[in-house]
Amino acid sequence: MPLGVSVLLVVLVATGAFALVRRRSDGRVRTVPGEPAGDAQSSDPDREVLTSTDIGAALGSGATLVQVSSAFCAPCRAARVLLSRAADERDDVTYVDVDAESHLDLVRRLDVMRTPTVLVLDSAGAVVARASGVPRMPEIEAVLAAVTHSPVSDAG
């Protein structure tokens, strides 16, 4: 087999494997290890805590969904719709969209590598979960139920 064909086959197999891995992990909500903050005084020092100043909006009384987006990000639009709906279904959850370009220090601090990146904050602003890509609604609802200790309302 000629060298060029061998190289092409290796590239195609590697690309296919990368696509499969990416598809399985894209949007998966991962919980962040540590104890829930509960209040700002008792938060886990290993867990990142964001303030209303960091995200440019008030924190939700139960949880806050923070989406880090960029201007030309097509998946960001889908995530925005999903997260807005999730927040609208609960009185104690707030949704905030943060522009990555305008908040480069925050992007670096949180190690955001792609948009959309979604962070779930507890009532004290501690990051309890994150997802890269468009998250799945059942996973978002499960994290919100755990953080707020209440199921989704029937309002939606």
C-alpha cells in the first residue's frame, strides 16, 4: 500500500475516533468535587466561587446558570434557549449569559476552553457543575434539583 494511502487511512481513523469521543462528551454536565458552599463563609476553598460582580448580574436564591458565550457561536443559541427555559421553570434559579470576549479574565480564571461553557452555581456562587457544549435538559434539571433541593415546578 502506498505511503499516502496509509497516512490518509490513519488520519481518517483518528478523525473518526475523535468525533466519537467528542460526541459522547459534548454537553455532558460534570459535577465539581467539593462540599456545597451553603453560605459564603463556609465554602470549600477548592471550589471556584463567583460573585454578582464577576458575572454582571445578581445570583439566584437557589442556583444560577451561567453560560459563557461568544458572538459567532451557533451552539450558544441552542444552549441559551435551553437554559432560559430551565431558569423560567423555577422561581429560585437565575440565568446569566456572559460574553467571553468581554470577560477574558473570568474566562482564564475558569479555564474556559470553548463556548458554550455552562456553569451551575449554588446560592452562594460556588461552581457545583459545568458542561462544555450544549447541555442536556435532564442533566441540568437533575443538578438544579440537587442544588436547590426541590424538583422542577409545573409552571412550564
